[in-house]
Amino acid sequence: MRGILRAARAILVKDMRTELRSREFLGNTFMFALLVIVIFNFAFKINAQNAPQLASGILWIAFLFAGTLGVGRSFQAEKENDCIQALALSPVDRSAVFLAKLAGNLIFLALVQAMVLPAFVVLYNLNVMENFPMQALVFLLGDVGFMTLGTLVAALSANLKAREILLPVLLLPLLTPLLIFAAAATSALIGGDDPAVYLSRIKFLAAFDLIFFVVSTLVFEYIMDEL
Amino acid sequence: MEKGRIECRGVGKKFGDFTALSDVDLTIDEGDFLVLFGPNGAGKTTLLKILCGMVRPTSGTARVGGADSHSPAIRGKIGVISHKSYLYDSLMALENLVFFGEMYGVADPAGRAMELLKTVELENRRDSVVRAFSRGMVQRLSIARALVADPEFIFLDEPFTGLDHHSALMFQSLLSALHRRGKTVMMITHDIPLGLAASTRAAILRGGRKIFDESTLGTGVPEFMRMYVERVEK
């Protein structure tokens, strides 16, 4: 296990270094997510009554679009010069590659969220950070589920010619239950609903994460063979 | 003796209806340098990929160092050099080697990386990104990457592709030095003079079958070329 974590850390550091050197993708993705919440703000008539339901959905749609762009890139650096073959030839357990890519995608999404949330609070006049620990837990569980599936599907589609189109086509149906429950939990927390309402949704998110994390880690080894 | 040996028995590989390899037997003894020739589509790269554990054979067995070529245990003992560099363009030369050193669990990745950069005469370019390298420099760094864990077995797939004459000769002398250090080497190339100069044995594949496998010691290039044309191109 220590070997897997050491290798995952090395891959993550390498990916972060590459990303920091280009420094263009995070900014562009943030702008894209910001545009989504600005456009929706003008498209809907949001008032005090419908704000919790509408705004939480809009927020998760912005995260979904930004996150999908991010995961799409996670295996592109490895395809350059066939570096993925070098990783496959190395003696590290292949789950280390999955864990590193998942961690990198999670950090990327968390950074985008940290930049988008203040703009969201200002535009929608909603305090997303009401009941902060629970809201943070919803974001964390939503992000883990989203990025676990996203990383797996990005690996699956890495070799396809039309991967930019196929990635969202394959990913979105799988993510639908997660997004519904994440948005509903955020909405319940913003609206100040009974704790039983959001706790049941948080439990669903935790179960979703656990199932897909185990399945993705196991399946990834076979996907690496095809990369 | 099996420890340093590469062995194929009845290896076959099909991609759908297409047969890439058919019933190939091949043994490379410890310390041997085998060069594999053959026209495009003969199955050379497929055979190399099977031996590296990158592809599973449809039939037969491929063993490297006494273990199944697909077993994770053997991966740390194999170094692969391809016409693709397997290097990250946006990382520096030193960063690339340190990264692969970490992947192979090398005790002192930075120290080993510096040692290898010296071997391939790139120590003064350690902080340059690979994107800025010439093809010859990339290929030399690619050798350093493949040697990071001091592998027992070295596989090369058309390593002379895109190299000018001077770089090719330098690359060849690096390969000879490796061979003298007792590494078991298998190389695919279309360059018969360079291939023969480096090797101790040559094999030829045609249409997925092995049609020639003999020692090259004392074999002249014109003589081998004549034989190659007769067997492969006629």
C-alpha cells in the first residue's frame, strides 16, 4: 500500500508541475464556470422563494461543466509521446495511476469551486455556507463521486478520436443520480430544511462514492491495458 | 541460465481476423544482442510488445527471465526504448528521469538521474525542458529513461528513426556499451548495417512467421543484405 501511495504521489506531483507550467487551463475553466452562473442568473427570475431550488441546481451544473472539461485533460499528457506506455511498463500497481489522476482532478475541481463560490454568493444573494460543515461535506462527497467516475470514463475514452464529445455523452448519464442528490442536499441546506432531509441525501452520496470508488479502482487495471 | 533469458514458444497473436504472429519460437540467451529485421507488417513490434508485457499473446508462451512476460514482477527488470520517447515534453530532462526513478522505486532517484545524464552526455542540459531538445538528444534521454532502474533486459523498437548519421553512431556506441555490460538486448530496426554492427544474432520475420535466426558474428553486410533480399523481398 505504501508503494502505491508513493507512486501516486510522484504522478500527482508530476501532473501538478506540468499544470503549473502551462497555467492556462485553470483560469479558462474558472471563466467558463463563471459564465454559466452569470447566464443562468439572467435567464431565470430568481426570487427568495425559488432561490434555494434553482440556485443549487445552477451551481452544480457549473461544477459539472467545469469538472468535465478538467477530467477530459487528465490523460492527454500521458498520451503525448506514449508516456502512458511507460507508466504501464513500470512496476507500480496500476491503481496508483488511478489514485493520482483522481487526486489531481479533485484538487482542480476544488480550486474552481473556491473561485466560483464567492461570485455565486454575490450574484444570487444566497449564503451557500449556511451550516458550513454539512455543506462542505456535500461538496466533498459530490466531488469525489463526480471525479471518480470522471477519471474512469476519461481513461476509457482517452484512445477515442471523438473523445471530447464522447466523454460527456458517456459520463453524464452515469452522473445523473449523483447530481440530483448533490443539488438536492445543497438546496436543503440553503433552504434550512429539516436535517433528516439532507442527511438522507448525504448518505446516498456516500454510498455512491464508495461503490464507484471500489469498482473504478478494480476496473482501471484492465483499462490501462488498452491505453 | 533461465534468469537472463528471453523465450517464446509457439507465440501467436490475432487482431480480429488478422494474424499478426503465427507460431513463433525464439530464444535470446543471457547477454545476447538479437536484432530483428523484417518488412512493415511482419509482426516485429507485436512480438516486442508481447515480450514487454504490453500485449498478451493469443497462443503460446512468452517468458522473460523465467517469468511470464505479463507478470508485474518482471516489469522492473525491463527497459524499453521506442521511436516514441515516453518522455514528458513539458518537464525538464532531470525531472523526467527523477520521475521515472520514483516509478521504479530507485533508492536515490536524483543521484541516479544525474549519473545517467552524464552517461548520455546531457548533464549540461539537465534543466532544459524536453520540448527544446533535438531528436538525437531526445533519443539519448530516452536511453537514460530506459536505464533508470538498471534493467537486465532492453527492448528497442526502431530506435534509429529520425536520427542523423552522427546521432545514430553515438546511439549505437551507447548500445554496444550496454551490451558489453552483459545486458540482454533485443532490437527492431530496418537499418541493416547499424543493426548488424551492434548485434550478435539476427532474426527475420515475414508475414508473422520467423524465417531466419542465426549468429551474425563474421557476417558481412553485403552478404546479409543479399540473403535478406532473397528471402524477404523476392
